Amino acid sequence: SARLLHDFSVALLTLQPTRDDRILDLGAGGCWCSDLLGRLNRSSVAVDISVDMLRTGRTRPTGGAIRAVAGDMEQLPFRAGAFTKAICLSAIHHVPDIPAALHEIARVLTDDGMAFFSEPGRGHADAPVSTAAMRDFGVLEQDILVEDFARWCADAGFKDVRIKPVGVTQ
């Protein structure tokens, strides 16, 4: 969707990934973010809890292989300091224990690593599309509140937490 592409663009402008960066694409789903990163000659690893979604993503006609790993954000299957950047677009609100996931993300980043998150925010869990996803597919939907998220990031060890509302709609 246009909103996700907007968030992806903001992530790139914020993270400014180089060819040397190792980027973790969190909650990758169909791997569209990793696909676009690959087209920009950036190296990423797509991670999602759904093997079926990753399988779908790996079939994208990208011209290059998408590296995809099934994993839970609460227990990432990577060594400490394995990545320099992380992108998580509209996915962490599906994680049952967000503070635990943030600790894991901080663990797998280098000491000077950066993470970018975009989330739908207050009211998302009660939106019709969310209630339908919970009812029909058992997907966890929850609101991400700015104050809580900033505190969880700081508690997880992120040294410089910045919150910037983008694309806010009523």
C-alpha cells in the first residue's frame, strides 16, 4: 500500500543504509521490504514467524535471492551484534511481548546499530480490518502507544530513542 511505501521511504531516509550494512527486516511477511532493499543493492535478512509468508516472499521475481529466516521477534535466531540496522514496518504490534522483542532486537544489533519502527498507533486494534483479522485469522492486533513504546525502547537498551509521528490520519 502507499502508506507502507511511505514508511519504507522514511525508514531509508532515517537509517541511510549503506552497502556494508547488515539489515534485519523484522516481521517481513511476504518479504516486500527485503525485495526493495535488494533492488537498492542493500543486504538484508527477512524474519517472520510465518513460514508460509516467507515462502511466498522468497518466490518474488527480484533477480536475486531473498534471504529469509523463520523466527520469533521475542527470541531471534541470531548472534548478538549480527546486524547494523533493523527495519520493522507495521509488525511489532502483532508481537505478544513487545518489551521482550525490543530486548532481542537490541541484542542482535551492533553497539552503534539503529532500528526503525513504524506502527499504526492508537485505535488500530479496534479498527474493522483489525477486528476481522483477529476473528478470521487469529492475528494479534494491539495499539502501540508512543509513551509506552519509548519507555520499552529505552528499557531494552536503545540509547537514543526518537519518536516522530508521520502520516498521521484521523
